[in-house]
Amino acid sequence: MAEPQHLDTPQGRRIAFHRTEGTGPMVVFLGGLRSDMDGTKALHLEAWARARGRAFLRFDYSGHGQSSGTFEEGAIGDWAEDAAAVLAALTDGPLVLVGSSMGGWQALLAARAQPDRLAGLVTVAAAPDFTEDGMWAEFTEAQKREVMEEGRTALPSDYGAPMVVTRRLIEDGRRHLMLRAPLSLPMPVRLLQGTEDADVDMSVALRLLAHAEGPDIRLTLVKGADHRFSTPDCLAMIVAAIDEVSGEARA
């Protein structure tokens, strides 16, 4: 596999990325928490983009994958800065953002900040506000005290080593919440969600659908699909959603 290129951000972080040249609108994949740009969905979309001659970009947030930093140092706002730096430096023209899990939150932040740049938005098991509504809301009182007094707690994970949740992650997350204030999404939006997702309940997708305002927002619930959303059928649905928001299906 080819070595990634690197971008130095204004905040001094070094972001690893792979960019595929092609026609627009460029598709940008935003991965999930503790995920990286070499995951199944990112690589599948890159292969699809190459086959179609579409421009495509995947990258690792700081503290993830091959980028600088450690996960425990990071927070939602840092990763939003990483995404903003990548979009500013490595992309031109209209974009289609594809955000998976925490990347869905990041894609929504980018859509709110730069709505005119987005030709379309696709989310897969989007997890906006998960630090508050998922983590903090489900913590025991002992865990809350540990986070606030000691600065961190460790949670068991199905994806490897325990996940360290820091006080900074929780408090920074509160500064970037999406579902407490009006959310305008004027671009075509496709929300994809599995009904058997053990990490992001489908009620989150329903809440996002109800909360967001826009002329073309659609939610697809896939019975039996889990959080990975990486079966051949699920991957095909992501590609179909990209085609829809890009206007190719209508064309």
C-alpha cells in the first residue's frame, strides 16, 4: 500500500492523507472515533472512486492512524480543526462529505461551517453529540467523579484496548453540540443507519432527521445492519447515496 502524504495544520498537527485525483464533486471520507483511513468503508470508496474517475480524499485525524499525536490528547474541536485544515488545503470546488459515526458529527460541523461548499452529505451511523448523550449521560456517578476529579476514565471497548475518556473530551464536546440549536442543511443529505447498531442507536438517526432543516433530507434504516455497516449490500448503499447527492442518479 502506498505511503500517505502529510499536511501540517495551522495548529501544528501533522495529518496523514491519501488523495485520488479525478472529477468532482470530490468525495471526502471522515472516519469514526479511534478508526483510521484504512478501514473497509474508506478503502472501498477509494476503489470505487478510482474506477469511476472521481476525486476522493481520506485522512486520519490527529491521534488516529498515521497522523501525529495521541488519542487521549484530542477532542471533538481538535478533529474539527483537522478536517477544516484538510478541506481548506487539499480540496477545491464542491464536495460530498461521507461521515461515519463520529465522522458524521464532524461532517455536520463542516456542513454548518461551510454549507456553500457542499454538493451533498452522506452519513453512516452518524453520532452527533455522543460525548454528552452517549458517554456522559450513561456514566455512573463514580465515573463522572473520576472524569471531573482525575481527568479521565477508561471504558471497555469491543474494538481493542479500553478507550480513555478525558474531561477535556467531554467539556470540549459540549462546545460543539449539534442537536441543541437550529441545524440548516440546504444540500442533499442521506442518512444511513443500521437497526442492529450496538454503538449508535437508531433513535439518534431519527432525532437528527427530526432536528435538521433542509429541502432534501432522507433517512434509510437497514434492518439487521450493525455499526460497521460494511457488508457488500451496505457498501453499495453508501455508493448509491453518494451518487444521489452528487446528482448523478437524477442525471
